Amino acid sequence: MTVPISGLPFPALRRWPALLQSTLCSALLIVSMQSQVLAQPMARADVVEALDPDRLAQQAGNLPRIHSLLISHQGERILEQYYSGRTATQPANMKSASKSVISALIGIAIDKGYINSVDESVATFFPSFIHPQSPEIWQTLTIRDLLTMQAGLQSTSGRNYGRWVVSENWVDTALSQPFVSEPGSDMIYSTGSTHILSAIITEATGVSTREFAQQHLASPLGFRMAYWSQDPQGVFFGGNDMEITPRQMLAFGELYLNNGQYNNTQVVSEAWVENSHQSHAVSPRGQGRFYGYGWWLREMAGMLVPLAWGYGGQLIVVVEEYDLVIVTTSDSTPGSGRSSHLRQLYDFVENNILAVLQADRATMR
């Protein structure tokens, strides 16, 4: 659920220990949700009038690295625009937005009984592995810790990413990272954590993560999986390099907007969607950013908005308050303008879409 956060003392939380920050943040969000009477959903005609899709499409074209912008309202596309020669049929590399897809697959595997729960020990799936430095701490690591980026293992992202992806065994290398904090405490963003989840899906189900994704997620959403890279042992990359089209990204966002249902089929449980879009960890990457189960939650236009984020500007933004899903794809290659483009992209979504709807709704009350 998209949660209004106006008036909540989030800046003060940054002085608290990470685990207490997360607990208090979640409690404040629940109180906020219970204390508010949400306005009636906006009619599509009002949303379209407020946003002016033609104007939005033109404004987005000024962003330096954008490839596509799609917006749906209650499952119907109200804007679909492609840039820089991109087309609707070309898959986009979701980059780290695929972490949200891995989270969905874990939820489905739990729903279907392949995995007991998020509190199941990771060691259950790797019985022959012994952590080289901290075997006792290793036994306490859970699936929940991996989902929320609270594994405590040293990150394999950022400056460590290159060394990790040239290793001979990505799963063992990720599992063997030293524990730099207790599992379940600090948020440490790490693609290795999500890759371990991909390996767990394969171990638990007896089929590849891609095959499981095709059968239980992609097929119900009406598409075929495209390119998805694998590690040296053949485990599909958990948390990067998954390619699907922007329309398919939109369908995935609509699945979460509709509490796990798509075309009257319950693809993932409503409880999993709710837990995925709750704050479980406070991000060290900036004020107003939190993490659920493979989804970021970001303060935007006075709301805490769930989004799947990928390197370079691949976004799936789920705005339950307005029955809206927003998808952007962008040039995902490194470049000097990448960081500035991402900042402009976030500003565009917040100021040109969300703030406009907030202001329009305010005038209707």
C-alpha cells in the first residue's frame, strides 16, 4: 500500500540503531494508515485530465537517457511512449529491478509449499556449506534476512561487484563473505543476497529459477521469459540482467497493485504483496528510503511509494493511492550522465506525476 507519511518524524529515526529504526518506522506507518480516511479513488477521466499524458510524454523526452515511459490506471494504459528508437517489443534489461521479481518467486515458492516460510534457515538449502569464519552466525541466517538486505554479509555490490562476478562460484562466494553485522540488523545492499535466493528457488523446487518463473509468474501474466544470464554453475542471476519488455514490467507492477491477482488469478498471495511493500529495513542510502521484501520504499510527494529500481533508471512504481503503475526504462550502460539522469527521473515522477495528482485531489476535497 502507498502510505502517506506527512508529519512522521523520519529524520529523527536516523539517530536510532538500525533494527529499532525499522521497527519504529513500521509502527508509525501502521498508525498513519489506521488514522487516515483515504479519499475515494480518482476516476480515470480525472487522472488523465490532471496528468495530460501528451504533455508528460513530451516532458519525459527531455530526460537524457530515457527509453520508455508507461503509465496505467486501474490496469488500462493511459500513456505509452518510447524514445531513442526503442519500441514496445524490445526487451529492456531490468538490472536490479529484477530483485523485486526474485522476491515474488520466493513468495510463490512459499505459497506452494516448496519453502516453509521467510524464517527458514538458509543453511537448510546448502547442507554441505560451512561458513569459513562464522559457522554459528551462518546457522542463524534466514530467507527474510536476504529478502530485506539484512543478511549481515559483506556486500557484493558497489566496489565489490566486479570481484564477485569474476569468481568461479557466485553462490559460494556470496555465502562466504564475512559477517560485518548481525543478520536481521543493518541494511547492507548486496546483489549476492538476491542471487542466493535464486539458488534457493532452484534447490527448493528442483527446477531452474527461470523455469519456475516461466511457469508460475510469466505464463500467468501472459508472456515468455527473454534473455536472463546465469552464473558459472548455471544458476540464473538473482537480482540482475533479467530482460522483459516495458509492457511486461507494467503487468508485473499491476500484479502488485491488485494484491497479487492478475486476470482473476491469484499469482502470489495478498499477504506476500502486503509484506513486500512494508518497511522492514531503513536504507543507509539517504533519508526517506526504506526496504521491504525486494522492493524499495521511497518518500515521494508526501507518500511512501513502493518501487522496483534498476541501475540507470529502470523503475516500476506502484501507487495504490491512485490505482497507478508507472514504468520507466533507460540506458543502462555506464556513463557520465547516469547519476544526473536518475535524479532527474525521480524528480520527474515525483513532481510531474505524483505531486500533480496530490494537488488535484486536494482541490476536490
